[in-house]
Amino acid sequence: MPFQEVEITAPQDLNVDISPYELPPTVWSSVTNATYDTSGTKRVMGATQVYPSPLPIQPIFAMPWNDGAGDTWLYADLASIRKINSSGVSATMASGLTATFEKGWQGDVFNGVAVMNNGVDTPLYTDTASTMVALPGWPATQTAKVVRPFQNYLIALNIGSASAQNPSRIHWSDSADVGTVPADWDYADPASRSGITDLADTPGIIIDGKALGNSFIVYKEDAVWSLTYVGGTYVFNLRKIFDDNNGILAEGCVATFEGKHFVLTKGDAYIHDGISKQSVMSNRVKKLLSSIDGTLYERTKVVADNNSKEIIIYYVTANDPTQTATEALTWNWETNTWGKRGLRGVSFIAEGAIDDSASDIWNNDTATWDSDTSLWNDQAGGVTNKKMLAVDYTNSKFLELNRGTTWDGTSYVTTLERLGFDFGSDSTKKRVKAIFPHISGSLGSTVNVEVGHEDPEFSGVTWEGPYPFRVGVDYKVDCRVYGRNLSIRFTSDDDTLWALHGYSVQWKPTGGRR
């Protein structure tokens, strides 16, 4: 019987929840350091240092802020907050603080002012371009797990004091004038619009909150509420929108994208518009959440990468000695696909303006035309549109994510794997003669191809190879593999970028029906 070819076109997406023997041929059963577009699967870009290093402190948090003179980054460790400007000049904004890694920091820009909170100290704000001080009118001895902006108010959630903890309490400030922070938080003062309310209908505590359009969404462990401005005596109206015991995993596990929220829970991820919700993880990659360290789950964070149209979920993996994020799941909201990538020693990722113009001046750019990963005219005006800043806690550095072809000078491995091909017949043994990868990328880059065989299902794959494939030089790899169920794997640690648009498998039945 002559050989025949099966072509797999534009493979993309990852699924580990469903058996690979039941997946469509274009879905991967395992990936590392890969992302997708409509043409197929791509090797992810790396991370490149920005700003001088080492930084004066080991940051666990960073946020962008324009101080009036230009775009800067505020960053904090447990005891201090510092600012670094586009020239790399760093200065202390506040000191003598008592934050913890577990409670962490959160921060937002409110009326042009940066507000930061750590759940232990009084929340701080930038009263000048060079200092941060306690919020005015904040009640003595009071703490809040989270402080977030909403319209002309600051919303404090999960309130504590010297004598008691009110984990279901919401406390909002008086309204603020444009360009200022609220003057007081005195809900007992009739002249103030400050107020409190408790969400004690379910036992779960308040974990976080975030503005969504004209509403402020409050996330408990087991329910989700919507707070909307109504004015008058009550100021805000509250209504429960979801009560399916599926709130949010930890502070920072919600991100805004295109008028929706992406929310990570203890066992799922969903998106919603304030009215209806939809799981985007169920029967796809839920099993991967078991990789999160059960004692350090509060360090799990979610951030939106608007340039890539991706949500990044980064977390500490079980028993990782660094106790920092070394792994991330990615969900692309445009293609509705899941990917996975490696990180190294990351404590925080944020989106903001990064000035990396010095490295991309034409005379300073040492990359060849074919291998250069920077965008043409990327640096017009010096500071670009928002990019992703990763905090390298281990080495006290700032890295620009999705830039370059190494992780700060160290190579990384991309792996694409698909188990369980039977080519329409699980009763027939097959012989594979050749694989035809459809790969574009830097000329001469090497992608290794392995072909696996297994009989019967779930008995364990035996891999043959690797067979090197040189991009732009080779058009196939020859092999001689026999099996009832077949698998394929592509790997590369070359410091280059490439994309797999598909591949063809040349095979024929060899008998051996069962």
C-alpha cells in the first residue's frame, strides 16, 4: 500500500483536561513557551533587562505613574517605596513600612495620584512628585486588605482595626475633587459622603474589587457583588450578581480587558460583563491549576497584556525553592486559546510605559534584519505604548516581557507536543516515514522533531529521534516509526523566533489489526 499524507493546518490551543486521544488534531496536549495566532503556533519572545540593575531593593510590586515630568515606575519591597524614571534614576518615596510578602502591595492611579496599600500600614498616596504619605482622614489603627479607585471615591475592602477584623466590610471615602484624594473617611459625619456596609450573607471574606464600566465589582471567596453609584443618602447601591460559590482565588486575580473582567478562582477561570459569566478554562486547562503551591497561592496574580491580547496568570509552583513565579498560563481573548510559558524569579508583572529607546537606536541595534525582534518605528517618541514589565525579584531587576529571544541572556526551551494520533483508525498499526514541518523563522534555526509510538493507549509513549529540522533549509525529516497510536513533539532552544503553521505526516497502514 502506498504512503499517504495527513496534513495538520494551523495548530493552536492547549488542552490537558480531555484525553489526547479524543482531541481535535490541531490542539496540543502539552506546550511550553508557545503562543498562537490565526496562522498557527509561535515560540514566545523572551525578556530583556530595562533600567539599571541591580535595583536598590528587591521589589515585590511595581506600578506605572506619571509624576508630571514623565512616565515613571513606583516599586516597593517590604519596607520602602521607590520611584525610577525613564533615565533610570531611582529615589525613595516612602520608608519605614511593614508590608509582608503574603499580603503584598496593590496600587492604582486615582485622579492622577498614585495610591498604594499593603494591608498592614495606612494606605499611602503621592502628595508630591518625590514623596508618599498616609491618606488624609484615614481612621487611626484601621487597615484594609485592598484599596481601589472608583469614580470620585476610594473603596476600601476587608477592614481591620486594633480590636477586630471585619472581612466582609466595605468602607468608601468621601468624594474627591479632580486632581486630589478624598479628604476624609468619616462615615459618622453627616457632611461626608463616606459610608460602610457589610456583605455578610455568605461566609466567604472579601478578597478584591475592581471597577467595570459604571460598576465596582466586589469579589468575595464565594460570591460576587456589584456596587453602583446612586447618589443621595445611600451613595451606592449593592446587588449580588453571582452566588455560585465561585468568587476569586486571591487579591490581584482579576484583570480588565475590552469591557469585561477575567477572574481566576480556586478551580476555574471565567469572564463576565457584570451580568453574565462564562468559564474559559473548564474542560481545557483546569488540571494545570494543581501546579500552584497550596501554601503560597496568594502570590498568584492575573494581568492583561493588551498588545498581545492575552491574560497572563502567573504563580509559584509547588515546592519551588525560589517561592517566586516560574510559570504562567496565558489565555488569548481574540483566539480563545490557552498557552503556557516559563518565568524566572518573578514577583510581579504590570503593564505600563517603558522607555527602552536606548537599546533600539539604529546604530545600537546589533541584530540582523532577519533576526531582529523589535518593531519598526517602535520607539518613536522615546516611550512606547504600554508594555509588560516583569519584576525579577531574585536578581533585583526590571525586565521587559515579550522582548528579545532569551530570558535576560539565558536560553529557554519551547516544546509543542501532541499525543494520541490514530489517523481515523485505532485498530490499525501504522508506519511513519517522514514529517514535513511548515515552519517560518530565522534561516538555519534548528527545531528538533520527535515521533512517538504507543500500543495500546495509555501504555506510555516511546519516542524516536530527535530529528533536526533546519528552517529554510530542510523541507522534511525522515524517520522509521511503527505504532498503533502515534505522537509528535517539536522542541527548540535556539535563541531565535519561529512559527509552526502546520505539518504533514507521511504514513501507511502496516496491518496488525486487533
